Amino acid sequence: MERTFKRIAEELRLPQESRERIRSQLASCPKRSEDITMKRPAIRSRALLLAAAVAVMAALTLTAAAAVVQLFRNDTIVSSMEDIPMPSGEDGAPGAVAVTSPNGNLPFTLEETAESSRFKSEDWDKGERINGGVELDYFQWDSAEVLSSDPALRSRRVSRGDGAEKMEYTAEDPKALLDTLTGRVTFDLTWMEEQYDHVPDADLSYVVSDAKGRYVSEYFEALYAKEDGSGYVTIAMENRAKEVDRAQGYIVDGDYETAYYYTSADGYEFLIKMDRGWVWVQCYTPRAGISLVGAYLTAEEVEDILDHLSLAIDG
């Protein structure tokens, strides 16, 4: 198999808001997320028999399959590079796929992560860090009007010349941010508050609307730490009005120390990846994304968090 490698960022689906904040932390992201050109294999006679069998099975399940919608769009775990399906471009030429793997760097300390996560709260009255958004078309902003600087719930209206608006919020306790969201994606932080310590002001939420006041997107993130400070996790949520055409990503089994799918108590499929202390968790649907990024948590601790989120995604 011929492979042409081009370096790309591992977490392409991270919202632009997070990219602005963690640009200096790229070393923490898994490496070798690559575009790999797949060479079309030779067709063998046995493939014709397999195709016939598949056709029979497809005919038996066609009616049911027509009603099935792929809800989860997480990366796919494959046994080897050879198991990655071969895509093709519009002209029939071999296409490219995204493959990710860890880069081997150790996690940042809790103190470093907390400092980075307070980037909005510390800027609140200055208005120098107003850019960011889930949608690329709503990333650049012109000005901000501070509505409240009360640490219990800060708020400011971020705007630009075309009339679009972003309502931003931070708070000492991230639970205060839940009421700032639209309810299209809901989750409960009660259990997290009981089992972990929230890191004050290391959080953010916003809701974006277009020039006509129509919903565009929203975002939430909050940092939690173990009581003894030995581990931490950032919980993040993003949602869009429009479905996202997410390119299918792949990871090769064995590249991470741990990689597996887990279905939460609420019925949502998560991909859990762990390596050298790092923890990456993702659940993507056509419009929404729930992610956890943390360090020094066990698989059981991660699963407990997912089972107690009371997650509900509307569409």
C-alpha cells in the first residue's frame, strides 16, 4: 500500500474557541493525524462471491436499513491500516482518510491547565479575547459589551458589523452556566460537583445567533479536579443548528494504550482513548459533540462520569 503522509492536527473537530486557547498546548494532542492516500487493491474472483452474498443480505434488510440513521459519528477503531476502507475522490482517484495516534507527551499539570482554562474569565473587562466560535463563519468578532462582572455569573455581549451576536458567560461555579444554554443538549453536573472539585473560573459558555436572531451554535466547557489534585478533566459540549459533514476518522488498535467504545447509562456511545496518563473521550452526533479531555483518570472513573451526566441530545 502506497502512503502519502501530511501532518494535520489530531483533534480537527475541536471548536475554534478551544484552538485559540490551547494553541500553545499543541504538544498535548495526539500526533500523526494524517491524510493517507489509499491505493486501490486488485479485484479477485473471490470478491465477486462476497459481493453476491452481501447483495443477498442487503436485499433481506433493505426496508429496515432505509429507516436507520447513523446517530454516532465517532472515530472507528481498526485492527491495522489495511482494514481502513478505501475512499475515492470525485474523479475516481484514491481519496484520503484521517488517522490519529498519540504523540507520547506527558500531560500538563493541573495548575497549567487551570491557568489556560481561565483565559476568558481573566479577560472579561479587557475585551481582548473575544474571538472564537464553533462555526468558522462565526469565529471573528469586533467588540464586546460587558453586562455583568459578578464572579457568580459574568456575562457580555460580543458582536460584529453584520449584526451577529455571541452571548458569553463565565462563572466561579460552572453549574451557573447551565442555565445560559438553550436546552438542545442537556446534562447534569450534580454528581461531578459531589465527586470532584470544580476549578473556579476555569469555564466558559456561549450562544451564537445570526444577524436575524436565529440560533447558530453554542458551547460549554468546565474544568474539574480530583480532591487531592492527582487528576483532572475538562467536560466540553458543542452544538450547531446545521448538521456537520464530519469526515470519518480512524485509529489503529494498539496505537493507544487503551481505546474502546463505551455506551453510557443514557444510551450514548463514547470512544475512550488513554495513553501515558492522558484521557480523550468523544461522542459525536450530526449536530452535537460531547468530549472529555483529562489526565490521570482510570477507565472506571471515566465511565462513572459518563454514566452520571444524564446526557440528552435533541437531534
